[in-house]
Amino acid sequence: MVLPSIRTTLSGCTLAAVPTTRKTNRGPSAGPANRAALIAAAREIFASEGLNAPLNAVARRAGVGQGSLYRHFPERIDLAVAVFDENLDALETASAAVDAGLDELLDRVIERTLVSTAFIDMVSGNQHDARVAHLGERMQAIVAAVVDRERAAGRIGDHVATEDVLLAITMLAEVLARTDAADRDAVGRRAWSIFHAAFAPRGE
């Protein structure tokens, strides 16, 4: 089973503005800063234009040359994996909070709808690529921890498996990606109310 984001799929982080002017070449010492700028720029470009956005737009947004981009990320998929790995880092941190549950996961899906959908598309389209496989595994572990916490608190039934929640989030992300931005919150919460009813503990 694959997922997002969750849109992250999923991180909800606030990003600092990325410089749009070309940086002065500072040699190898600029490598880590350039890499971070490229990832931040790619996150914004992928969210607005999808995974097939031109990579020169990412380089321009990051303020680096194309040569620097390809040194750090030889293929588009390498850059996408770096973006989603960072998103999952943030999602793991947020989901580790003792009070983090499925509702918080939903909020992050809604906030990062387009990124989550891109995550789903990339993982499902490259399931056998070693660079990608770990992303689905990380997402599954995040959701499994939340499901265990919700079950222990009596908020979901024993019949609910991690795969059920992953499927629900995948469906939600795909629906939201086709929904006008102004309507996403309402549509997301309406859909989640349906899942809540399906996931609720069942009477004996």
C-alpha cells in the first residue's frame, strides 16, 4: 500500500522565502546550502505545477545554476525523493506527539493536497525503484503508529487496519487534488466524516 503525504501525506511546514536571484559561486562550501535551497524550491514548484514541472524553474527559484542542481540530483526522481523525505521527517515528528491522531493527519493532508498527490503518484509509479520504496514504508509506519494510538484511546474499532487508513487518505488526497482550493477544507471534512463513521468502534 502506498501513500502520502500525507500532502506528506504530507508536512504542513511553513517555508521561508527562497531567493530568486543567482548566488555567487562560493565553491564546494556552498554545497549544503544549495542542496537545501533546491529542496525548498522543488517543494514549492512541485506543489503548484506537479512532479513534471521543468527543473530549470526549480534551479531559478533556488537561485543556483542547472549544473548545481544536477550535481546534487542527477535525476528528477532524486530531487522528488529528497523533498518527500523531508516532508516525512516533519510528519514523523508531528505524529509522535501523544495527542496526535487521525484528525491531525487529515489536517496535514488538506494543507498539502497537491504535494500528497504527487507523493502518491511517484511512489505508485516507481514501486520497484530502491530510491522510492522506503518512502511508502515510512508512511505506513507513521500511519500504523497513529492507528495504534487511536485504537488504544477507543476512537477507532479493532476492525480497522493500517491499510484501511492508508487507502482512505489516498482516496482523500486524490479527491482534494481535483477540488477547487476554496472548497477543499469543506470537502475534506465531509469525506473524513464518512471515514470516521466507518472506522468507529462497533458494538458487540
